[in-house]
Amino acid sequence: MDLFSDLKKAKRGAIAKTISIFENDEKESRKLIKKIYKSSGKSMIIGITGPAGTGKSSLINRMAIQLKKFGMKPAVLAIDPTSHVSGGAILGDRVRMTESTDFGTYIRSIPSRGATGAVSRSIRNSVRVLEYAGFDPIIIESVGAGQTEIGISNIADITIVMFNPHTGDSIQTIKAGITEIGDIYIVNKSDLDGASQLFQSVQEFIGNTEKKSLILKMSSKTGDGVPEFLTKLKKLMIKKKKDKKLLEKQKLTNELDDIIFNNINKKVAETLLSSKSYSLYLKKVQAKTIDPFEAADNISKSILK
């Protein structure tokens, strides 16, 4: 089969095969990226993140259906914790998004593979595959753990952060610096006790920041507040579309930096493994004849000559 022809027709088998290549075969990935890169960077990317159990998948289900009604062609990448048995993604999200799948939304679960601090390279390339297949917008749902949330904001044009009143660490998470990444903050499960109190706390922490983020209260389960959210999201998408070229330049800067640092780290790790100088200085540090900072400076100088 002609993989690229089938991709253009958004055939699901071709999309799945291409994404799997990007996940598992670095050599073939390099060939593929040369073919699809030029046509990338045009779709609106919406990142949805927040602690586990906030109802992200239920909201995405409703979002995808409505976006389809708006005349758009949404797709979803759900970043899941890696299965310890198979190394694959846990597919619970698909179960909660069955309704939107029936409407023709493409949904793919992708293992996070322990990515911290940034979303893995396979996510960026999976986005490009879906763009090549004509999907717009592309929704990325993060696992909502640790620094993955910040990584999402480096890829997304619009970042949505969700909380619910029964997530014990919600306020602590807000304090931890998540205030800078969101375009929209949602207190979900507004029908539960404590929702109003949490909503007020979010307003206090985030309401006065320079970004002027939207702060909403809703229930993706009952549907309360969802129409208001979707109306505001649509307006924000139109606004962000005008800034798309600038946003894309910023994202590519982040990506290029990530790739360079990753290449350098890999090269340094390989060099250290075969370095006699490293072994020598390590023994001196262990013998307490030299401190680790001086040793590291000397080793670094020898590598960076």
C-alpha cells in the first residue's frame, strides 16, 4: 500500500502504522519526517491536563462531538502511563470516549514511557501524522503527573488545566507553578461538595495573573457549564489561529532545543562510559581526595575541548 496516499485519506490503519513507526523505529522515523514535515504546523493543538480523576476524558468526549458539529475534524492523543507488563498504553481513556469515537473522532492512546519535563518526541511526531491526515484540532490529554503538564504547554496552542474538589492536592498543584501554563482553568464536577470553595481558590491564585486566563466551573458529567465552555473555547481558537505562525515558531524553538540537548546528553553519556579520565576522577571523589564539583569541572573541560 502507498502509506502516504492512505494517510492523506485519513485511513485509520495507515495512521496507526505511521504513529507506531515513530514510537518504535528511529531509522524509519527519520525517513517519514522528511515526507510530512513541510505540511505540519497548521492544525490547532489543544492540550488538556490536570491531576488524575478530574474528568478530562469525559470532557474531551463532549468536546469532540461538539467540535465535529462546528464542522471541524478533531482527533485525540491520550498520553497514558506505560503499562509495566507490555510497555503499551493503558486504554481506559478510549472507554470513556466511545461516544465521540462513534462520531468519527480518531483516538490514539500513547504510552508516556516515563517522559518527565517534556512530552516525548513521539507525541510531537504523532501530532504531525494527524495533521498530515487532515485532522484539526488535535487534542492532547496528558497523564497529569509531574512535569508532563509543563511539557504539554510547550506543544499546545491552547492549554486547559482541570481540577476537581475531590483531588486533595489541587491547591498545592496550583501553588506549584501551574498558574503560568493555562489559557483556560476548569473546576470540574461542580455538583460535588467543595466545588465553589475550590473555584474561589483558583480565582485567587490565577485570576490576577498577566495572562488573563479564563476560569470556569462546570460538570462534564451532567453537562452544566459545558456549552459556555465550548463557546469560549471556539472564540479562543479563532483568536489563536491568527497568532498561529508566531506560536509555531516558539514551539519549534522548544523542539529544536530539546533535540539538541537530548543529542548532547546521549553523546556525553557515551563518552563518559569509555572515559579513563571519568573513572580516575570518580575514584578520587570516592576516596574524598577531591570534591565532586572540582572533579566535574575537570571532566567537563576534557569533554568540551
